[in-house]
Amino acid sequence: LDGAELPGVDLFEKTLCGTSLRDVRFDNANFRNANFTNADLTGVRLEQTAELRFLSSPDPDGFYAAYQGGEVRYWPCMKAGDHRLVYADRQAYFSGCESYPGNNLCLFSEQTLSFHDYRLTGEFASAGEFEIDPTLEGIRIRGNMLVCLQRTSDTNKRAHLVDLTTAEIIHRFDVGDAIFCDNLGIEGLIYYDTELRIVLFGASGNKPREYVFPGVHEPTCVAVIEDGARPKSGYVIACGQRDGFVKTWRVTVNPDWNMVPQVNARLHTDIVSAVTFLDEQVLLSGGNDRRIIRSRLAAGFSEPVDQQQYALRIECTGMKIDGVKGEKERRLLQKLLDESTK
């Protein structure tokens, strides 16, 4: 098994005495009651969380997190320890992970779009898988609306806004060389390239207005949610940056534009890879620092007024490591064992 890629592997009560496991990747593994007596663990990777790729929330009670390595986990907001694996494909490289009404899940991987329906048993059943046009580069679902990007030339992409209830394309917008976008109701988009931009398109086909957000540096992700206090005219917008900063604004788009900066805080120590809203006052952010942070926003504060972190842990209660080879690895496992008994 030397050099094997085994992130998230379940070794509950398994016996691997004397086994050579050099340089194996054991990210997020379950070692509970496993017997590794005299095993060679030299060079094994024991990261407790994989890098986050995407976040999506079906409702304010919980969220999905898609990780590097093909895993999707559901995290309940109030009981972080009750997270569960809902999808795993070790060969998958996610380019999109979205929830849609009914706590269901949509995954965008390479050129495949797959839908998974939630069951009352807490399990998911495949609801269909489709090959899609290779020119499509991204997908976002919020409520019954879907927006995706399609490359039309070397320097231009087109955003398609789709009503999932009717499966009809409502609008098509040319958005230059956008990287990712989200919709503001049925009349506008927010997207980013080298700068964060909000672009509004009138349903009557008028020439779109464009506004470039000030003070944004190397954005890496973007999210938007309707402001419940100002339906159909107000939104809360968030972006994550390469430097670990997360920024939010409250924006009014009808009848006049008004933008109020809100949070401007370094919430992560590495690239922010995903942001999404639980509601207009609660933001989720995840980064390459392998942390997910739930932040509560409040008017007049540039820092979140409350935070909670979510992270995966290696489970090793009852693990036997007598005679394990690999001094550094044995010390780390012993530390994790000691922490598991506290």
C-alpha cells in the first residue's frame, strides 16, 4: 500500500499490523479502534482537512462543502460534530457544487452535470447525469434560478440565466472574460475577472450599466443574496480574495444605485476559495487554509460580530500504534490520541 491515495478512508476496527504504509495519504481518515501495531507509517500524510473547493447552502440550518479529492459533506450549523459524507468520487475534480430546493444536490465535474435527490433517510439517490457542452465553465444555482458561463471566443464568455421551473433560458449576457458569476434576481449579474464587477441588465433590453467595485484585489469567489428588507431591489454581495480577505456590501439597484461597504476583514490565512450566504446576515467562507468560517454580519461593523469554525478531524479514538515506524508520524498520532481522550 505504499504511496496509496486514501483520503477519507474508513479503517474502523481494521487490523494493519506490520503493514508497510509509507507515504500513504490519510487525510480525514477514520482510525477508530484500528490496530497499526508495528506498521510502517513513515512519510504518511495526516492532514485533517482537504482543501475546500465550493460551499452551498440549501437553507439556514446547514450547508454542503465540496473538497479537493472528490468528497461532499453536509454540515449542520448548530451541531458541527454531526457532519456527514454525502458523496464521494476519488477521481472527481469539482468545478461546481450547488444545492437546489428540497435539500438536493447538483455537482458539476469536468463535462458532467449530475443531480442527486435527498431522501428522508439522510441518503442521496442519483436523479440523473448529463454530458454538457465542453464550452461551459461554471454553474451557480440559487432558488429556482441557474446561471452558467459559456465561452464563445478566446476573449469573451456568455452568461445564461435559466429558470429551473420551466427549463427556459430567460437571459443571455455577454460578460467578457469573466471567471465566475451570480445573478441578482432576473435582471442582473455580478461577476469577476481581474476586478469585481456588478453588471445590471434591464429586462427591456436596454444597454447594461456597469459598476466596478472599489478596493477589491485579486478576487477568487463571489456570492449574492437578496436583502429580505428590500426584496427585488436590495442585495448583499460578498467576495473572497487571494490574500485571505473577505469583503461584503449592501447594494440597492432599483430605482437608484447605492452601495454601502460592510465587512472588510482577513478571515483566512490563505486563498479564499468559496463564499456563500446562509441568509442576508450570515456568511460562510472557506479557504485553502482548510477552514470554513460562519460569520454574522452587522451594519456599521467592518469585522464579523460573531464567528464559528468548521473543520474535519482525524478520528483515532482507541487506535493502537505500539511499535509504529516513523517517529514524526507516531508523535502526531499520539498527540491526536491524547486529544481524543480529553
